[in-house]
Amino acid sequence: MTGTSARGTGNADSDHARHLLRQMLRVRRLEEQCVELYSAAKIRGFLHVYIGEEAVAAGVTSTLAPDDAVVATYREHGHALLRGVPAGAILAEMYGHVEGCCRGRGGSMHLFDAGTRFYGGNAIVAGGLPLAVGLALADKMSGRSRVTVCFFGEGAVAEGAFHESLNLAALWQLPVLFCCENNLYAMGTALARSESQTDIALKAAGYEIASWSADGMDVLAVEEAARRAVDAVRAGGGPHFLELRTYRFRAHSMFDPERYRDKKEVSRWMERDPINTLRTALEASGQLSAKDWKSIQQDVDTEVEAAVEFAEAGTPEPLEDLTRFVYSERSPE
Amino acid sequence: MKTTYREAMRTAIRDALQRDERVFLMGEDVGAYGGCFAVSLGLFEEFGPERIRDTPLSEAGFVGAGIGAALGGMRPIVEIMTVNFSLLALDQLVNNAATLLHMSGGQFNVPLVIRMTTGAGRQLGAQHSHSLEGWYAHIPGLRILTPATLEDARGMLWTALEDPDPVLIFEHGTLYNVAGDLADDAGPVDISSAAVRRPGQDISLITYGGTLPAVLDAATQLAGEGIDAEVLDLRVLRPLDDAAILGSVAKTHRAVVVDEGWRSGSISAEISARITENAFFDLDAPVGRVCSAEVPLPYAKHLELAALPTAERIVAAAREAVGTRG
Ligand SMILES: Cc1ncc(C[n+]2csc(CCOP(=O)(O)OP(=O)(O)O)c2C)c(N)n1
């Protein structure tokens, strides 16, 4: 499944491919903006960006229905954006402003949004998997045909929670799709230095979960794999597992001096930039004109600029509210 | 010699690896990456992958393996990146490390050292800002150390490795960059006593770890107001140095305990209780406490600051205690 094949030349297909291109670019620009704002000390704490991996979130989320749920990690700005959380609310969150999607309580690693059923934003590696299993359990017990998608890095595969979650999901035949974003490194630890069996899809298969891998640098390949899996989960086919082979172009976080990987390796992967790849393929097949590309870029730039303005104009939460949201606030009976 | 807390810790690890071939360091990204807070930077190149052992993300697994290796005659130093991830290994720590000696009727001791970063103050949000060292101090069988100075960062590790039982070392994340002078011959220090960091007559400010700098600041401010505060650095949260705590209070007759943990069920509650149990008639004022607000630590800077013990809040608490007539 390597090399984007910009399948089909029908209008609907072209529109859709351009839509995916736009989605990836939205994530890319938002992330680039975050890095800039971090350097300007507008954003603090830990910041992990998704640059290079956009095809994964764009391809998977494009197959979801509005009431499906997503559980993600601390590298989740793109997933939140693509599920419909406004860029302004995401940036305002990182500014620590009350207009943020979590009132500035969560920050970069903890984006949540009830309206789009976005359940975080988890900074404990593998911490989201059991939650996803439980969300799917609730759907199954309530007879709803929703899908819960759980994103996590390949580093999570070594944690006990990963194995316990896969077993539970398979044992109870739950409507959950596990999406492993295999970018080859968990901080500085290469996959081959941390797993005795590096074929991750095979591990899932060991739990009797239908699993396959896809080229995570090719958004159309990701989408196709995800559509098959999501359709099967929604049809009652039990849990499914995707290993999406990708690469992060930037450091793990803003504190990572990247001593553990070769610059040449990074540049080799950058040649497979998912945005350039799709763009080039669409241009070659006449599905993307220079004008189309320019207008996509302009729209995205406008969206991100507006988001920065929104975040800048935000306000800090009053100090009196410090101890709110420790327990639920019930309205008097 | 000019050094930092981080470098002092690294020197201590290097020294231990050189002194005893049974010693090895194990944890996530301690090797090729250079340590998540760069404590072990360069040691991988110096000692190789056997003794500077990178682990997968498997806290329960490698902490438990550390316990097993200690039982098997090794002297492991296990690094857990931060205290929140130690929760994934809590079962191994509480159900194995702390109990094996007792359950085996004294046959199996666990000579293990576990190091981890603790504390808030860096806008890392609710899952990365815990101060759970007081929680661990609840557990019989564990020794809990909280080095707050360069001397202790340099000196506690070796003594901990010589201890026959499990020792947990909590390194506050805001201390790593603290720089200062360390004697060229600095070496092992005791891991049983508290230390007076500033002698004083009017009030005892009792603290440990990451809040020591704020308490020393507060003491300086109080001196400007004519209040002579004594600053006691606990250094060891379990077992507590009761004699040092009670001795200081016997002299000053007033105490404020400063603890970054949450107030309820905290180590500060334990210290306050011990003072009232054992030195009630020495006291001229109720024991005061400055702790973190009872809220998961918020990301926003102004809210995080409002939740944490600051010099300002410590000064206010000290004034109140001194203002109370005995
Ligand atoms: C339980 C746990 N241990 C350690 C960490 C520290 N940590 C944060 S991200 C990370 C690497 C995770 O890699 P991976 O799961 O592959 O995701 P990626 O960052 O590559 O997206 C580590 C070790 C953590 N967050 N949670």
C-alpha cells in the first residue's frame, strides 16, 4: 500500500481527496503554530506535536460518525481538531485561558470535549486503552451501534494495560477500534530495543482480534484500512486493531535533544511527508490545481490566525474558582 | 566545586557504579536518550547497556524485576521517570518490596533503591504534578528520602544502596537546575536524620524537598520583620526524625509545617500530630500547615501557583503563629 494512488478521478473522489489534504494541512499548521507559541512562552508545560503523522488521524477520523467516541494521548491536538474541537478552543486551552476546551485546566496534554465525544488527552502511556474498552462496553450494554476509537503510540504496547485491554475487548466482543500509531520511537527508545516481537498487529491477533497494518504516511491507505475496520466494528464484528506505520518528524517534546536517531533517517522519512505525497499525486492526476492548493492554504492560514487571536483575547479563570471541578457541581434540588 | 543538583545526582550514580559491580541503573530512557531529566546523561557511553539498562514502558515489570534482582544479589538503582508512573508499579512496591522481609519471617530482604522525580510547579497538569512522597511514607518497610540540597543529591544514594531494605528517593523536578558549591570531597551522608538549614529562636518551619527554597526565602523575609525562624529540613520522611522535630519545637515553641502534598492525610498531618502528642505543653500556638490546595494541579499558571505553597503563604502562616500569644 505504498505510494498514494489518488484512486478514481470522479468528482466525489477528487473532492474527498482534497478534503483529506485540507484536514492534514489544518493539523500541520496548528502544530507549527504551537511550536512557535511555545518558543514565545505563550504555551508552557510539556508540548508534543504530531507533525509527520497527520495522515493517521486524518484517515481514521474521516471514517467516523459524529457520535463515535475518540480516546487519544498527550499528542492529541490534531485528533481533537479533526473531531471538531475548534482550533481557537484548543489554543486557548494551551494559553491556560477559560475559553479553552477545558477552561485552561488541562493544557496541551489534556484536551477534552464532551460535545464531540473526545475523551482526552491522556498523559499516562496506555492509560486510555481501558477507558476505551469501558466506553465500548457501555455502548454494547445499551444496545447502541457507536464505535470507540483509541489512539496510542507503539510504546504503549509494552504496558500491562495494553494487554489487559485487548483481552477484555476481545473476550466481551466490544465495539472498539484500537489504532496504534507506530512512529518507531517511544521518546528515545526504538521499537526494536523495547519489543521482543516487533510485529504489533501480530500481538493483537494473539488476542483473537482482527488486526492489520497500513502505511501511515498515506492518508488514503489509512482511510481504506480504517473504513474496513470501523464498518466491521459497527456491524457487531467485535474489536479491531490497526497498526499505522508512521514517523514523527519533530522531537518527542520540546525538551528532547534527539540524541537517539540519525538525522539521515529523519530526512528519509520526511521525503514521504504525507501532505506533500498526496498533494503531488493529486496535482499529477489533475485533481488539484495551483489555485485549489492556494485556496486550501489560505483557508487554513486564516483559521489558524483566527485561533491565535481567539486565544490571545482569552481570559484567565478567576482564582476563587481554584477548587472547582474536584467534585461534580449539582444544582440544588 | 561548582555543580548542579542534576550533576551531583549523576556523580553519585557514577560513583556507585564504580564502587560496586553489583550496582546497575535501570529505567525508561536512562540510556540512549540520556535520562528524561538528563540525570544519567553520558553514563550509557561510559558503562554500557548492561549496567545502564533501558527498559520498555513497563513500570510494573521493571520495578518488580528490580525487586527480584535485589533478591538475587544485585544492587539495582531503578529510575521511574516521574512519581505518577510509579502508580503503575504500586503493587510491586507495596505488596512486594515493602512486605517480603516481614512475610518471610526475616529471610528475604530487598536491597533496592528507586529514584523518581516528584512535584509540581512546571505547568505539567494534573497527571504530572503529584507530590506522593508523603503517601509512600505511610508504608512500613520503605525508607523515604527527599534530597533538597546538593550535598544530599550527591550523598544519599550510596548510603541508600548500603541499606539492606528498599529505599525510595524523591527528586523534586524544580531542583535539578539548582546550582551551587559542593565540597570536592563531598561523599555519602546519613539517611536517618533531619537537618537544621537555618537556626532560629522564634518559630520552627518544618519542610522537605522541593519546598525548602521557598521556606528559606520565607525565613529571610521574616527576619526582616524581626521574626527569627528556624528551618528544619526533614530529609527523610520515613522513618521521621522525631528527636529533631521535637527538639526544634522545644526551643521555638511554635511550628509551621510546609508540604507540597495535599493537606488531608498528608505527612504534614502526621508531623503535626506527633508534635501535639509529644510536645503539647511546649507549644505557644497551634501547629500551622501550608500545603497544596485540595485540587488536582491545574495547568494554567496562575491557578497552579495559587494551589502551591509559596513563600508568601509561608510567611503569612508564620506571622499568624507568632502573633498568637502563648
Ligand atoms: C506510564 C508512563 N510511563 C512513562 C511515560 C513518559 N513518556 C511520555 S511519552 C513516552 C513515550 C511514548 O511513546 P509512544 O507510546 O510510542 O508514543 P509517541 O510519543 O511516540 O506518540 C514516555 C516514555 C508516560 N507518559 N507514561
